[in-house]
Amino acid sequence: MLRQILLLSSSKVHGYDFLEYAANDICELLNENKVSTVTFIPYALSDHDAYLKKVEEPFKKWGYSVESTHNGNPLQIIENAQAIFVGGGNTFRLLKTLYDLNLVETIRKRVLSVGIPYIGTSAGTNVATKSINTTNDMPIVYPPSLEALKLVPFNINPHYLDSDPNSKHKGETREERILQYLEEEDSHTVLGLREGSTLWIKNNTAVLKGIQGARLFIRGKDPQEINVGSDLSFLLKEEGSA
Amino acid sequence: MLRQILLLSSSKVHGYDFLEYAANDICELLNENKVSTVTFIPYALSDHDAYLKKVEEPFKKWGYSVESTHNGNPLQIIENAQAIFVGGGNTFRLLKTLYDLNLVETIRKRVLSVGIPYIGTSAGTNVATKSINTTNDMPIVYPPSLEALKLVPFNINPHYLDSDPNSKHKGETREERILQYLEEEDSHTVLGLREGSTLWIKNNTAVLKGIQGARLFIRGKDPQEINVGSDLSFLLKEEGSA
């Protein structure tokens, strides 16, 4: 399957500027594809102009211009996109807007059939997966479905957080929440990307990149630590594959 | 309006046994109403038998028996309930099951028209409000709506957590998430109940009880600290009141 995808756990990582921890991976992907303009999808935050300004900063520094789908006809802009960057914020708001603007199928086609690069961070990573069932975000709006772009056939939990044994807070840990999801019928695999983890996908190959490991949850198996550099291509063959 | 409601932030609080921090408030409410059997709604967790066993422990110690809606016809059991206790777990799973079993209207009627006591913790508190838009839980299933029992006309965020200025984690803080909700059209008021906070409601009077304060978010206003003992009756008059 054609695909060139970078799924970042988060845009902000402790000790790094916005998007900086993944700068090399992002620039390599864009350069390989001779991308000059990145198409930004800003719907996860409410102030699209401010968000565009923030995103332009690193991309301009690296030599790319940025156009945002909110400054024109979004469908047309995506039809002509050289590469797509989907920023973080609220995953429910992002997915609902993609459905409301009828962009889901067009993004899928551009990424999986035409093969343009897709870069997502946080909410932008969540919507790239099978469904947003494993987002950390508040359900501030009600999308028509939790099914997402299905660029990969499994779930991701971005900003994955290990439980703090000294915490006095009694809310569910992240691991408990993910295990609750895996009790449900249609669930299968959840990759917990710690802040600073990136899933790098080229066609049918997937590798964990970045500066932090990940934690892999597969229904019926013990959770497993994944180190940076690990081959995760087997995840792309999971049932329900796109 | 007739209602006798206790909404607990959580069943587990640091330093206390399960439900113990609110034992006096719970027993007072049940005794005033001459309740001998509490009807438990266990759907927020997947193992209903184990959950019933856990809930029976404190209630039996306090002198009440517990029946669970999963051990019979749930609609009939609720129709005959003397008092309802809705436990925590996953809010999406809980609300979806209430819809699937067609229990929403019956619970509303029992609580708001007949006036039986309703006690909720965590997910059981979320579903008592206007909607579950401010739950912390993962959307592990897709309920037919986020609208909830509407026993109160505003939103609650249980397990409310102050941000840790020393944290290296870059995910959104709880306050940021709630403020994102308040950017959305139908939102108005969110009461953040810290673990150990209880909202006590009798007819049109509401008071903050428990051992921890709350944080109140009203659209367009600065967030506000609420101390234990504060009168919050004005929240019951908010627009969209049940």
C-alpha cells in the first residue's frame, strides 16, 4: 500500500521548541517528495488564524511555505495538496469538522492512493488511525462517528503517560483506560506514543522513531515496551487493515 | 423541583476507603428517606458481579442491602427502586448502556418526579448532569448522544485536577480542556469537583460538601474557587434547566 506518514505523539515535548524534536524526520519526508508548500488542517483549535501563525514558524524556518484549509475551499485545497499537516488540539472537534466539511474521503484518497505525505501531531495523529476511541481529549462536541481516516488499521494513544506510583490522584491511569477499551468488541491494538515518540510509516513498513519509546497494547497479551528504532511493520497487517 | 441528589467526584480518595469520605452524607440521605435497599447501576465497569461485590461492602457495613440492575429486569428494578447508586468507571460505556437498555427516562422520572435519592460517583456523577461533554474518560464506545440524565442543568468535571507547574508532560491541562469546551456553542457552566468534593442537592438548593474545594468555570467569566460549605443553588437556575 502506498503511504508516507509521520505520526507524532505531540508537537510540544519538554526541552524542545514546537515540532522541533521531529524536525529531521519531517524535513526528510518533505524533501524526498520535493514538497514546497505544506497544507495545514487547523480545525483542532478554535482560532485558525493564530494556529496557522504558530505552525508557519517552524515550517518557514525549515524552508517550506504553509497554506491552511481555512483560507479557501478546503476540499479543493486538499485535492491540490503536496503534503498534509494536521495539528493537535481537541480530537473530537477536529474529527467532527472533517466530517462536517466532507474531507474524510478526500484526505484518505490523497494519502493512500496518490501517496502525498501526511504528518499528524496529537489530535492529528489520533484522526489518522482506525478511530478516535483512544484519544485523551474531552468530548466537547459530538462527531457523527468515532471512526477516523483509517490511514493505519490500529489505534494510537498520543501523549502516552506512565502512571506515577507516588500520585495521590485516584482517577484511572492511562494504562487502565486503554485496557478498558480493549475489553470492547471492535478493539484490537493500541500503540501508546510517549511525548517525543513518532511512528514513521512508508508503504508497508513502520518504525518507531523519535526520542522516547512507546508502549504497545494488544488485546489478550501483556503490554509491551517498544524501543526507538523498533520495526512495527506487523501492526500494518492487523485485521481491519485499510 | 423535587430532587435529592449527591454527586461525588470519586469513590476513591487518597487516605480513605472506597466511598468512605462521603459516608456521613450518604447515610444521612438514605436514612431520611427510610431506604433499606440501594439499587446499584453497575454498567460503567465490565465485570458487574465483581463491581456489585465491591459496592456491597461499604453499604452493608452502613446497614443497607444492595441490589444491582444487572441481576434482573433493569427497567422494573429501577421502577421499584428506593434509591439509586451509580458507580464510576467509563462514562461512555455507562451512558451507552443506559440508552441501550432504555433507562434514561425512567431514572429521570424516579429522581425528578417521584423524588427518590440519586447518588453518583465519577462516571455516575457525569451522567447525572446535562451531558457527558466534560468527562475525563476515553471514548471507548460511541453512545447515541452525549446528552445525559439532566438531573442538573450544568456540566461537572469529576476528579478535577489542578495543573502541576513542575510537570514535564505537555498534554492539555484539565483547565485548558474545560476552557476548550466553553468555546463550544451549547456550553455554559462546568463545576470541577476535586477528588473529595461532593455536590449536595435538595430540591432547589445546592451546597458543596466533602473535604476538598471545587473550581467553577462559567463561560465568559474567570474560573472561580468554591470552598466546602458554599451555596451553589444559583447553578440550578442556569439556562436549559431540567
